[in-house]
Amino acid sequence: MDTRKDEKKLLRYTYLLCLVCFLNLAIMKQPFDKGAIIMALITCLLIGYSYFIIRKFFSDGDKYIFIFSSILSVIGLVMLYRLDTASAIKQVIWFAIGVTAFILIVVLLPDLKSFCKHRYIYMILTLIFIGMATFFGTEINGSKNWIVFGSYSFQPSEFGKLFLVAYLATALKDYKKFRSLIEPAFVVLICLAFMVLQKDLGSALIFFGISITMLYIATSQFKYIAACLVLFSAGCGFSYMLFDHVRIRFLIWRNPWPYANNKSYQVVQSMLSIASGGLTGTGLGLGHPEYVPVNTTDFIFAAICEELGIIMGFALIIIYFLLVYRCMRAAVYVEDEFSRLLAVGYSAMIASQVLVIIGGVINMIPLTGITLPLVSYGGSSLLITFISLGIIQKISEEGR
């Protein structure tokens, strides 16, 4: 199979998708919107140059990781430009920073095996970033998980995820007995407690998903997973009794319609938006996603389904599946246990985030406000995702 030929074909389709969608948005505005064409050209140039660098100087790794992430980023940029031009311009800048970080990690980072010695540094950084918002955070949309500096804000838990995966990889790589699991279990428990105190239930679910996935890969013991699920269920029950915020989310999930004008307004508008788009959508720029609150971040999936159809929603999920599959595939071929657990952890991070936010938007699980990776507006989320993918790309280079 000619891998390079297939990669280039998929890249051409990515360029075509980008150009056609932005051209559609440019034509719909009167007068003709040249800014949309400039956005398309900048995006294509960034993707093409990044692929050229990675393919030319590091030809052994799995290039589909970058290509699939680029497709998702293109869809996100197109939808953001449709919803809020200012946010799209900021996002393309963060996209440039993200792909630069991706390339620098692949080009400059030495053998990842040398990073397995810094276990307690990762642990300290994990606890600092995850606990930071508890003491210094600002409450936004019901969750105290933001640090605000003037006009700039970021979620420190996004950076905490990076270090948590690195810490767990160092802690679990030499697993032999149950005793070696006590310390990482205690660290994860502290992280989950911080997330509950910050009312950031989405991040709590993601941390739990990362932890049990890495635990199972490291130990192959299902009994540990079962015990974690029991303890997590008990923790959810305790949180339900202790916090009004959790009870409201559960109440909305069970039946959102009686509270459609207040508590469950976001979820109801999201479901109505998806339903109004139907199978094929209203057409890009022809729907009314403005009726859905926070449509550039938490509910961008609803906006995509309304204007591009449920078919596009399924396509988006399939692209995420392919991205996670290629990331997990890197873990199969690498021999070093630390690198393998890193690849598994970062793959689980992306997969958990997708499942949690899409599940919340369509009301399959209680809604938790997090971003859709690579698609939603959010600089710190985009940067952290590209850093994670860059590390996985580096691992795929080492495993060939």
C-alpha cells in the first residue's frame, strides 16, 4: 500500500473541504467576504507546511494523526467563522501556535524514555494546576475552573491533564503488586475532589476515564476497574447529596422539558437545534444556531448538526474514532512501557472528552461544560490537544 499517496489524497480532500466551506461563507455575505478566503488560505498553508516538515524530516511516524486532527480543526474554524468571526480569527492564531508546538515536539524532543525519571515533578505539577482554580479561580457558567488575567482566561485543569497522564505513566510502568497502586490512586482521588469542589464535573469524568484506561492497560486486571467503578459511583452519590449543582444537572438529564425556560434551556435548545437540521442540515449559514447559548464552545456540535446535518455529526464522530484509533495504534508498536502508557493516556483523554461533551449535548448523560477537542473555540484546549498529539506522533516515530 502506498501510504504517502493515500496521505496526499486525504490532504487534498482536506484542502477542498476548507476552500469550499469558506467560499460558501464568503459568497453568502454582501459584499463578498474576502476575509473568509484569507482564513481558508492561511489554514491550508499551515496544514500543508506542517505536513511537509513532518513528512520530509520524520517520515517514519503515523502522519494520519496530524491529518485527522487538521480535518477536525478545519471543521471547527469554518463553524466558528460562521458563528463569530472574531473568535475564528483568535482560533486560527491558536491553531498556528498549536501546530507549531506539534512540530517542535516531533523535531526537538529527545527520546521520550528519558522523561520517565521525573515522576514526582509530574505529580507536583498535576496537583498545582488541578488545584489552582479551587483557590484562585473565577466562577463562569456555574463552574469555578477559570483563572482570569485581565481580558485573558484559561483553564488550569487543561494543563493538569497533560501532567496527570505523564505522572500515571511513570507510576504504572513498573506495576508488580497492588501496593504500587496506592500512591497514584491517592493522587487521582485528590484530583477528582478538586474537580468536584470546582463544580467541573466534565473534567472529573475525563480524569476518571484517563485513569481507568491507563490502569487497565498497565495491570490487565479487570477487578481494579470494577473497584474503581464502584468507588466512582459512590462518589457520584455523595456529590449528589452534598451539592445542589450536581442535583440540578441530574434533574435536567432525567427530564429537561419542564425546565426548558430556565435550568435546562441550553440542553433543550441544543436538542431542538439538532432536530431542526434533520439528516442533511439547513445548509451552512442558513440555520439559527444563535438560539443555542455558548454555541462556539460547549454546544458547537449542535450548531454543526443543525446547519450541516446529523450526517455531518456522525462523520465528525467517525473522524474522532479514526484519530483515537491511530493514536492507540502508536501504543501497540512502541516497546517502551512509559511511552506506551503516554500514548494510551493521551488517546483516552481525547476520547473521554469527545464522549462526555457530545453525550451532554444530546442529553445522553448529564451535561458538563467542556470543549469539543480541536473544534470548539478555546486556545488552551486547542494547544493542549496539539501538544498531546505531538507527543503521540513522537511515540509513533519511535515505534517504527
